[in-house]
Amino acid sequence: MSEDETLVRIEVRDSILWIVLNRPAKANALTIGMMETMAEAIRDAGAQEGVRAVVLCAPGARIFCAGVDVKEQSPDGDAARQRERRSIALARLQDAVIDSAKPVVVAVEGAAIGAGAMLAWLADACVAATAASFSLPEIDIGIPTFSGASIVEAVAGRSAAMDLVLTGRRMPAADASARGLVRELAESGVLQDRAGELAASLGEKGAFAYAQVKRWMNRGVKRALDEARKEHERHRAAIRN
């Protein structure tokens, strides 16, 4: 078993593909390999007749996901190339969630930070523990989050995006729910069960109709993400020059 397979556990239970983040010592920060493993699992689920839906979770974690692991070292020592690999892996994971013909539910226990929060908002549904929180803190370290801003604006509107992105604050789950960023709240003890129930319910819908209407409803966020990624590249190019 590879290291990435231990950091991300994947199993099928009752026709649900469970993707479990398992890197608590590093706050479930996502390595490139973890993102690649997750994206592949979500894509593969689309071709598995025995899988009706996908749930992403991190049971019992104080931090659901701290975002991308920016401290991960490049095997070849090329820092610029490592940043590019990281961006590509994250984009592919985000696209896998958006493009999945099958329902994707994210269960957030603890803090969802940066890319971790983005994954929750890109999913078909986010179920959060009452004590969970969401944040896009990049601005506090001088980094513009074009993707984060675009995702929040597409999902919950400009006001929510301005609030989260320009302050970098942690938004409590109840506030996120009121803004439309969380489908429902649950106590920690029943969070995984509720996420599984919701995923199973969505997975019982007509597969063709579900996939088509999901594709249609996601067209706005896909367009926004595409523009954000291009802006990110322009920003990086300007810094290099």
C-alpha cells in the first residue's frame, strides 16, 4: 500500500464510496498524491455500477482539511514546478467533484480551511457538524484566492464572498448554513450517518436526469473557476516578471 493510500482511505459501503482523509498529524493538508488519489477515486466511481454516490469525510478530526500542503517538497527540488503540479492536482480534484455524474456529499467535522472549504462548497451537498467552521485565510498571508472567491460568489453570492475572502475569518457552520454554503447541520456523533443517508437518497434518483441537471446547474461555477484559474496564472506571471 502506498503512502497516499494510507493518507486517504477509500472503501465502498452500502453502495456508497467513502473517501476518508487520514492525515491528522498534518491537519489533513492535501499532498499532490492525496489529491490525485481522491480525483481518481471520484472519477472511477462514475463507472462503477455498484456505487451510487460518494462521501468525502474526516471522522473525528479537529480540522477537516487545512487545504493544500504548501510545505510538501518537490522530489526534484524544483519549487516552481512543484507549485505547478500542486495547482494542476487541485484543479483536477475540483473538476472531478463538479463533473461527477454521481452525487458527491462532503461531511465537515472541524475546520474546513482554504481548498478544504472549497471542496465542501463544490460538492452536491455539504453536511457540517454544528461546531464546524469554514475559512479562506489566504488574504492574511498576502495571497489572493481567485478560485475561493469565485466559488463562494457562484454558490452563495457576492456578499458572502466579500465577507469570507476579504476578512479571512472563520465562519461558524450555522452562519455558513444561513448563507447557503451548508445544506444541513448535524451533531458530530451522527454526522457521518447523516451524510451517508443524504448520499444514498440522492443516489436513488434517476441517474441520467441527475447527471444532466447537475451538469447544467454547475455551468456557472465551472465558468467562474476557469476564469479564476486564468487570473491565477496571470498573477503568477506578473510576480515572476
